[in-house]
Amino acid sequence: MLEDQSTDAELVMAALAAGGFTCRLTLAAGRRAFEQAYAPGAFDLVLADYMLPDCTGLEALELVRRSDALIPFILVSGTIGEERAVEALRAGATDYVPKDHLAHLAPAVTRALDKRREQERHLATRRALELSQERLRALSRRLLEVQEDERRRLARDLHDDIGQALTALKIQLESLTRHGGESSLRARIDECVETTQHALERVRQLSLSLRPLQLDDLGLVAALRSHLDRQARLGRLAPHFDAAEAPTELESEIETACFRIAQEAINNVLRHARARNLWLRLFTAGDRIALSVRDDGAGFDAETARRRASAGGSLGLVGMEERAALAGGTLELRSAPGQGTTLLATFPLERQRSAQAAG
């Protein structure tokens, strides 16, 4: 209690006792004593007179609020008007009780303590939710890492093991045709060569779709260019690629996120856009790296697409947004019927630079 009149302090304690409170009081008669006595977490309640010889209740309130935003702070004064009372409440005071109406003090303290408990419950719930969300993000991030590791292993196995075996078989079958023989045998061998060639091509496509080897061996720019060219040929689109302003080095998480988002966006163009041109640009924008995928196709209502995604009707868009968020980035989609579609994903470079500086 900040109060310089011992008689007033006794009246306040009597009012609290009459209201059913048993209190352990620390009395400070001025600014210096209050500053020495007050410590965050040491008290359940602060009561303060408004006007004292060397300070005001608002100055004490400012001191308290710098270290504790929740502790109830009630002004108990006989020299404060309505205007100052409102000012005190706006500054963070919990309540105001005139000294000539001390019967109102106990109910005010009850309300203040109840409010404090409710705020603490709310904060605990929010902290638990934030912790749960952080754990979920960590789990999602780890799941994506495991998924990428598994894709990387499968891609290598398909390319190095099954792909090489099929290549060897194809060569052996082709060598048989060069040694002559019955025409029927040649026909069967030609059929085997064709089947093997088809299987080999499918293995290559599966390997590339799982995880392009260029992403690990040559980096993001090479992987994006190769994927864009290959998919544009399949969709009979004119590809346009620009990475002149791309950073030379990126952390693996951002490289993977960029590639997967571009992969999904390009697949969407092939499936739905009915476009003739496809532009992919990777560039630096201030302290961020940006990936832009744009087409001149049919377009769609972007707001409707967002509502469908929120309702779980568009897993592709949700997946891209999740990819971007886990890497610390953002995703923006712009489209309108007949005006094509632009997808823009950006990621912070500051985290990358900080990691390099620390290393």
C-alpha cells in the first residue's frame, strides 16, 4: 500500500477485513519506500493514494506496469476527481475507490482478483496453444524433412539401380538384333526393346518427380529450369525462365520449399489453365527471395479458391501455403477469370545470412 497517512491505512485495512479479506500489508509512505518495497510477483494487490508529498499514484502505477501488466492496482484516494480517475484507468489502473466510500473497496478487490485469475487462465491457455502450435510446426517440418529424405533415397535408387539395370537390358537386347537371326526373333526382341525403353522412361520420370537430382547436385536454379522445360514440353507450352537475379546460395529448406511450390504450381497450370505461355522467375527482392509462377491461361476466382482451400477442398493450395509457412515464407495468389494466374512465394534471406555470419 502506497499511503502516507497511517490513519487512512488503518481504515483501508479495516474495510478489507470487513469484506472478508485477511491481508499481510507492506506499507510505503513515499516514492523511495515504494520503489524499495515493490517487487514483481511478490504481491497480489497494490493499493495507492493518488496524491503524496513526493509522488503520485500514477507514477507508482507506471513503475508497476513496467514489470507486471496483470497485478491489480487500485487507487484509493479522496483528492482525485472523475477526470483524473478516468485518466488513471486509461493508464492501466484496475479500479478507483474514493476514501469516503471504503465500503466499495472489498467488492472492487474481489472483482480485481477475479479478473487477474481470468487473465492468468487466458494467458496459460494461450501459451499452451502457442506451444502446441510450435510442436505441430516442428512435427510438420520434421515430417517434410523425412519425406524429402525418403524421396531423395528412392530417386537415387530408381536412377542408380533400376534405371541402370534397364539400360543394360536395353543394350543387350539391341545387340541381339545386330547379330541377325530369324525375323520373328527380331520382332520379339524389338518389342522387348520398346517395352524396356518405355519402362526406362517411366523410371526416369518417377525419379525426377520424387526429387530431381539437379536439386542436390546443381542447385535450385538448374532444377527449376529442367523441370519447367520438361513439363512445358508435356503441356505444349512456351516456357520462359528468368533467374538472373537469384541468390547464389540458399539453405536447403528454402530450396526444397521453392522447388515443391513451383512443381505444384506448374502441375496446376498443366491440369487447369489451358495456357500457351508459362513464366517462372526466381529473384531477390530486398531481404527476401521471391519465386513467381505466372501463366496466360483461363484464370479463376481467387477468392473462391481460397474459401475452398480453407474448407479442405484444395489440398494443393494448402500444401503450398504450409510449405511456405514452415520455411518462414508467405504465399500470394492472384487470378481472375480470363486473366491468367500469378503465384508469388517469398522467403526471408536474413535467417540464411545470420546463419552464415554465425558460422
